[in-house]
Amino acid sequence: MQLILIGFMGSGKTTIARKVAHHFKSEWIDLDKYIMREQQMTINEIFAIKGQSAFRQMEFEALAKLVQEDVVIATGGGVVDDAQTRYLLEQSGIPIFYLNGSYEAHWRRVSRNDRRPLVNQLGHDGLRELYHERRPKYYRLADYTIFFQHKTPNMMLTEIEGQLPRIQKKLAKRHA
């Protein structure tokens, strides 16, 4: 099972990746955790020591490996910030689902988490700006958008399962 989940921080990508992988008896990977294991540093430490652009390069390199595997991938919220990474995802032929909600729904989920460097750095208003900057990129990249508000993880899984055949058929035609 290959599937990629994108969306702003706090959209539930990791939770849904785990649920989808379990349902389809597949493996799943949280891209940020994968990078932290590889670097033996937290995301905060990578940002502080190496910088955001170095992190984006690490993200690209990790994804270049992972799109070759049979795995469900929960990406980080900023995966759409890098043009080469967006191109890699577009060309992967893997179904991409965008988990979306209102800015305030995202904010409620992330505002008390000090492990998110951009939340700490930007605060409420700066993060809102970033959310609005990234949204069009998520929409352009996604094969399907799921609005997570008022939905349980099981409801989202059902929606993904229902859309997969159509998306896989569309991607097969595009990459034939």
C-alpha cells in the first residue's frame, strides 16, 4: 500500500497514516520521525543547528528513498515548501491525500505543543499566515482533499478507502 498524506501541522496525518496502514496491513512512516532517527536530533535541534533549508533537503532525500517503498507516508506540514520535493511527490505516482481544516482547528491542535519549531517561532498570527501561504500548494499537489473537522479517524479512513480506486486509476493513466 502506497499512500501519502499531506496537510498543515495538526491535521492528523500521523494518526491517519497509522490507521490506514493498519487497515491495509501495510507499513507506515512519519517522515519527521524518520528524519529525527536518521539525524539523531529532534526537529527543533535540526532547525536550530542546521537551519530550515538543511531540514528541507533532508526531507527531500528521505522522501526520495521512501517513495520507492511500499509504505504509507505521513509528511511534515512544510513538505510543500520545497519545489524539488513537490515535484518528486507529483511524479511519484502515489495517491496523495490532503487533510484539511480551518486554521483555528489546526491552531487548537498544535498551540500547546512545544516540539513544533514554527509554532514557537511564529505564534498564532505568523502561523496563520503560513497556513494561508501553504494551502494552495497542498490543493495543487493533492489527488483528494479530506476535511477533518467533525470527522473521526474511522470516517476519514472510510473516505480514503472509497476514493482510492478512482485515484489509482487516474494516476495509472497519467503515468502510463
